[in-house]
Amino acid sequence: MPEGDTIHRLAAYLEPRLAGRRLVAARLAGDPTLDLAEVLVERVEARGKHLLIRLEDERALRCHLGMRGSVHEYAHGERWKLPERMASLVLATEAGVYVCFRAQEAELLRSGGPREAKLDRRVGPDLLAEEAPQFATLPSRARALLAPGSPAVDVLLDQRVAAGIGNVYKSELLFLEGAPPLRPLAELDDDLLVRLYARARTLLQQNLVGGPRRTRGTQEGSPSLWVYRREGEACLRCGASVRRARLGRGLRSTYWCPGCQAP
């Protein structure tokens, strides 16, 4: 699943290609009556893992790529790499065609309307927002939204608390702070939660430049990540064998070091 840094990079790529241009055609899966011809795109922005394309008429197109979604850019007349039936959203300007395939969610909403209000309830402070969130408020936010027994893996992935952390960062953050993945929220003290979210913002920002995602240094030839997808390999700190299991509410793959993250 694309994480917050991926969506922010995508928004930054699309902004100069769509903003200030009028659409010549648009298609939204499930809405055959959609007509956005000649509508001006005002800007493209990211909010957590949601891509928002703001239009001049106080409407916006929202995409959540989910596990399998992707955005492709084509020249007019160029053959698409995926079948048309997989297209969730198609936007065409005079310059090119932009297709969002296999999005988990795609919709047209009114800016400030009830659907965007629903999004506000689903998405907490964006860890990649220009102004950093108030980290000190996030522990109380987590405790208000989640049960005390919620494991650390679910706390970090819950986008209502703070938006942008995905499966890769979840495992890496818990390793870096020495926290066992199943430690319940009731046993995660406020200082640890603040450190986790503050470090998440730092790592997300560092990976906005593109290239392979890294949570370690830039040594040539060395692993770019501490534990993610390193099951059975030696921990880069203590030498213990990295483990993997499907944990938490969505049974997402989680990687951890039993030595560095001992209960």
C-alpha cells in the first residue's frame, strides 16, 4: 500500500501537470453522467494517503489507492498498460492523460461538504503537512479513538490518529524505538508515542526525494531498511534473527527483532 510519502510525491508530480489546466475529458468509475469538460483544475494535494484534485467549481476528486492502486501518465493515443475496465479515474488535458487504476476508493465530492466532513473524521493530522502536527496531542487522541488493548501495530496504522504511516514505517518505527509490535496501547507511554510520531514525520520527509525508501543511512550496498522484508536475516544491531508475522486488526505483515524489541 502506498504510504504518505508516496502520495505526497505523486501530488507534487501531478500539480504542475494538472493545476491551471482545463480538462478536456474525465471519467469516474460508477458515475457515467460525470461531465467535467472545460472545468479548471485549481490544485493537487495530498492528505495522508488520500489524493485530492481540487476543481474551480468547489468540487474535488478524491482517490485512495489502497493496496493495488497506481496512477499512470499517457500521451493522447498511447496504449494503456492496463485494461480500461481497471480505470477508477481518468483525467485528460490537452497535454496528456492521467489514469488512476484499481483505486480502493474514488469519488467526486463537494469541497467542505458532507463527504469531505466524513474524510475529516477518517483522517487525523497529516504527518507531512507543511506545519508539523502538535505531537504532544497525539497520545490523548490515540487513547480517545482506540481501546486500551489495541496493539502498537494498530495504533500506528490508524489514520484517524495521524495520517501517513503505512506498513513499512510501522515495522521500522517500532524497531527504532525498541517497542514490541503487540504491546497494548495502555502500556505505550505518552513519551514513546510522541517519539514514534515525531520520528515518523522525519522519515517520511526524508523519503520525499524519491528513490528507494530508506530508514537507515546511505551506505552503498547496505540494506536501506532495518527489519522490513528481512525475515530470517540477522538484525543489523544485535544479530538476532528478524521475525515476521501477520499481526493486528488487518493481519498485516509485521517485522521485528526479538532481541531489540523484547517484551
